[in-house]
Amino acid sequence: RRQGVRWLAVLAMAALAAFFAVRAGSESYYRMAYPLRYQELVERCCREFSVEPALCYAVIRTESSFDPAATSSVGARGLMQLTEDTFDWVKARLEPEADTGYDAMYDPAANIRYGTCLLAALEEQFGGERNALCAYHAGWGNATAWLADPACSAGGEIRTIPFADTAAYVEKVLATRDVYRKLYGDALL
């Protein structure tokens, strides 16, 4: 009987050790899958433009998987996937006298700065992350129209997104933001 109790205790200890090993391995996996690449740039730009770092990381991970050379099928470039029209708009707002060209969107420092400035402007204009992400993905005009349409919005928030790809994008970015918050918490502030 005593030997049975010992084996039970050994099994319980092994199960507990396995649980903690899996948990540690799981967190390690998530930190690799949700990295803090370009941390100094992201944090500096997020402070400059008052954007939550977890949101910025979520956009970068969703848009380019941290590939600064990424180019989309519509020609959006870099980490935060800015189109040339969007680049021109942000440049006019951020540094109208600079000779920065669209190729700078392949430079992580320029891309993160422009993309974070855009996120801040969209959050200010549209009043929240969800609305801002709709505008980031589907464009300013579409987000404005959806906010004005009672079939799409209520209480100043876009609740029904007419474009399936934009709806999926917004949910993916928000879920990714939540993972960053959970993994890194106060380390992102």
C-alpha cells in the first residue's frame, strides 16, 4: 500500500513538472511567434504619436510578419504596408519639406514612423482602435461611410464591416494585440 502511495506521489510530481514544462515551452513559443523586433523604433514612435505599442506590433506582425522588404499585391511597402498614396498623405502631415521618397518605406525606421503616425491620425479621426483599423485596411472613405451608416455602426463604433477581408483583418489585429498585451504587459509601455 505504501509503495502505491509513493508511485502516486511520483506520478503527481511528474505531472506537475510536465505541466510547468509545457507552460514554459508554450510561453517561449509565443514569444518567438510574437516577437518584439524593432523594439527601440516601435517604442520611440509609439511615444511620439501616443499609440499603444501592442497595437503597433500587432499591425506589423499582421501586415508583414516583420519583413521590411514586404510588398503587397497592391504595392504597399514595408513593415506596416503603406501604399504610395498613404505615404504621400502622411509625408505631407509629418515632414512636408523633406525629400523622403516612397522607397524609404523599405527602411524600418521610416516605415514604423510613418505607419505609427498614420495609426495615431486614424485613431484621432475615427475615435478608437477598431474604427482606425477599418480605415487602415479599407481606407478613410470606407470607414467614414460605415460610421455614417446605421446598418454598420452604432454609438460611434463600426460594428458590421461590409468587407469580409477587412472584418477578418480587424479581428486578427485586435487578437494579435491582445496576445502582445498578455505576453509582454507593462514591458510594452
